[in-house]
Amino acid sequence: MFVNINSLYHIEEELDQLQRDYRELYEHLQHIVSLTRQLQIPYKYLGELLVRNEEATKPPFIRESVIHLYQKEVNLLKKQKDFEKLLSILQRLEQVSYSQVFLLVLGAKPELIQVNTIIK
């Protein structure tokens, strides 16, 4: 997937604004994204859980008990009082994938994730 670099910069700006205005929410988001990476759960699954909830397709080869624990953590993020601010950003994504958004949350630079060849 080839993404316009300006789209990535725009999302990065929105995430920076979210971090400034809703620090606790953003820190919780960073926690969940880091957990996602550590558990080797696809970022797409996290995005689907946050935006669509019931429509998220469970990743294969991950124990049900781990998925259950992970979903509980994600639900804690969704219960944050300003969660709708994050949801609004995620729902407006057009060319940018969940993987790219969450890599920005982890601190990746837009130039490094512009060409999505190995990110899932």
C-alpha cells in the first residue's frame, strides 16, 4: 500500500494534538499499542476492536485466553472518558492503515512507514 506522505503527516498532527489535549487517553493508547506489538497481534485487529467491536476477526494461532485478556485491556481504553476523540480519528482514516497509525503512536516517522510493504 502506497500512502500519500501528507496523509501520514496529517494523522501524526492529529495524534500529537490528542496527546497534548488528552494525555491520559493517549498514554493508555500507547500502552495498548505496545501490548499489541509485544503479543504479536495484528494492528488491524486492534483497529477493528476499537472501531467496529463485534466485527473484529480474531487472529489465528493466538490462545483464546490471551485474546480474552487482550480484549479486556482494549475495553479499558474504550471506557476512557474522552475515547470518542480517538474514535473520531480512527473513523476518518482513508488511505492510512491501522498499522501505520499505530506505528506513529509508537513514535515511527511518517517517512519510514510511507511504503507499507512488511507492516501488517
